Amino acid sequence: MSVPLSQRFRQMGWALTAPFTPLDHGLIEQTLGAAALVALFERMRPSERLHGLRVMQTLKAAGYDHPDLMVAALLHDVGKSRYGLNLLDRVIIVILRRLWPAWAKKAAQGSPNGWRRALVISEQHPIWSAEDLKEAGASPLAVRLARCHANPVAQPPQNEEDRLLAALQWADDLN
């Protein structure tokens, strides 16, 4: 699903102001529960933490309250923290994917080194997020939601998991 450039500019603004935005750590700890999951949240960059919180808040405002969906909302991008993406990396990813999507997809294979580092991190982070969530003791559903958050979902959704995944993707795209 292609996110409009105007939305990408809003996201860039949120990323720039994230280090100065206070987060409700009580809500985050209550939602994540396990200390290992909270540690994953704390491992992320401030902009990624704010993004996860905004995704969760968007879902809650739309009436979603499934506990595994909330965990996935907060931690779906934690895999990016294995290597870290800065703002310039994110801009490059958006531009390359928009202008040359097939080439960008092919270039994103391999290890996150050299000129393709940002593309590989962007492409592989859902798998890494799922691995980190599983290791930290998240539920199997939260792990699957994180792993699949960048994959197309059947329309209309075929089951509850597809419905939750579609909701996560919708909130992620908005934020």
C-alpha cells in the first residue's frame, strides 16, 4: 500500500520532534506487561517509540483493544533497532521505493551493509521484530502480527488475525 507523500512529510515532522515528546510510560508498561517487552520498547529510537505509541493510540481511538494487537502496535518496528535507521536513511528508502520499487525490493536482499543497508533494514525488520518479540515472550499472535505487518492482507480479511493485521497496517500507514 503506497502512502501519500504528504503523509510521509507529516511522519518526518513527527520523527524530528519525537525526542522532545513525553511518552506515557505507565500506559506502555501496562500494555506490554513483561519487562523483556518493555526493554524492547526502550531499545528503539525516540521516533520509533513515538510511532509505536501513535499506532496504538490510533487503534484504540478506532475501537480496537485486543491485547496482542496493542503489543504489536508498540513493537512492530523494533527490528529496525538492531541496526538503526536515521532520518536520511528513511528519506532514501521512500524515494527509492517510490521511483524504482522493483529495483529497491531486489536491492533489499542480503546483509545490511554498504549502500543497500537502509533498504535491507527496511525490508527485513518485520522478521527481526518477530524474532525479538518471540524471544521476549510475546504471544504467538503478537509475533505473527509483527512479522506480517508489511505483507498484503486478503481483502476482505478472512479471519480475526487478518482483521487485526489489516487494522495494524491501517494505523501504521496513518502514523
